[in-house]
Amino acid sequence: MQARRAARELALILFSQLDKRVAGYSESDFEDIILKSVRTLTNNATEDLQMTMSSLLRLREEIQDYETDHEDNLKRPIGTTNKPVPLVMTSDFIEKIDELANVAEKSLIALEIAEMTTLEEKSDVKSYILRIAKEYQEHSNEIDAEIQKYAVGWNIERLVRIDKDIMRIAIAELLFVRETPLKVVIDEAIELAKKYSTEDSSSFINGILGKVVEANAIKK
């Protein structure tokens, strides 16, 4: 995983813990929140993997029961080993396996992010999170004003918090960090929305960020 993608994931958790007194945070405060964010990621990943293991064991049990109760095995003498049987409906099992694989993949990504942030002697992840956080801290009024300007028909205070935070991170990158190509910033924001919010949110966020790029004549 790229360092900046990992940084955006953790920045989203960090932003969720900021309050309206963002100007009063010190770098030490941000670092403490990053550490807590890493712990949140790893704890969630551990819980998700434990649930996935339990679900896999239940799925295995379902398949074994299906095999045992199949008419071909019911006809076999008692004490003999069951023979494999075809699954009549594979879609249910495939759907369950896909769901578990998705949870496991997200958990592994979370653990990779945590490792990148905490074990590197000079963490690019941590430094980029701090860069985003500090730019938002310094320009929070301007960034929120950009969101309000293009969120037609919405009061920024009533927007879903996670959607606001995704846009705050992206706008801070687009207007003030200016180190990442705009397409990457917007694409990553959309992916965060799909992962942590809703499909409608990703379209909404894409529209607002597009207007920010156009209004500020961002080229790269």
C-alpha cells in the first residue's frame, strides 16, 4: 500500500476525533490522536478477523451438514465416511465467501497501515497525516467555506460527518498541500466514501471536489 493512501485512511480517523476547537491542537495532540487512530484500526481489524474466522467455521459446518444430510450419504452404511457431494446451489456459498474475503482484505489493509505508521523509523505515513492535519488546522474556515459554497441546498453542519471529513482531507490536499495529482486525490476521496460511507456520498463528494478544482483552476 502506498504511504499516502495509508495516510488518508488514518487521517479520516484523526479528523473524526477533532472538535470545533481545531485551532487549539498542538503537533503533540495530533500525534497522540494518530497513535489512538492506529490502535482503533488494529483493534477493529482484530475483531473483524475474529468474526471472519467464526463465520468461516460456521460455513464449514454448514457444508459438512449438507454433505451428511445428502441423500447419497444417508443411504450409506452407518459408520462409513461421507463421500463428497455436489452443491445444488453454489450462489449462497459464493456470496458468503466473497463477504468474508472482503472483510479479511480490509482487516489486512488496516494492519498494514498500522505497521507502516508505527514501525518505520521515519514514517512517510505519519508525516503526511500531520501535513494534512496542520493545513486543515490553519485553513479550516476556508476549507469548510469551499464545502458550503458547493453543497447546494445543504447546511454544512447537517452534512454527514464522515463525508465532511473526506472532503476536508481532499480539499486540504488540493488547495494547500499540492503534492499529489488532483485525479489521485479525488479518486482516493471517492474510494474512502465507498468504503466508509455510501454510494450516494461518493457521487456527492465527487461533484463538490470537481467544482473546487474548477473554481480554483487546479491543473495538476
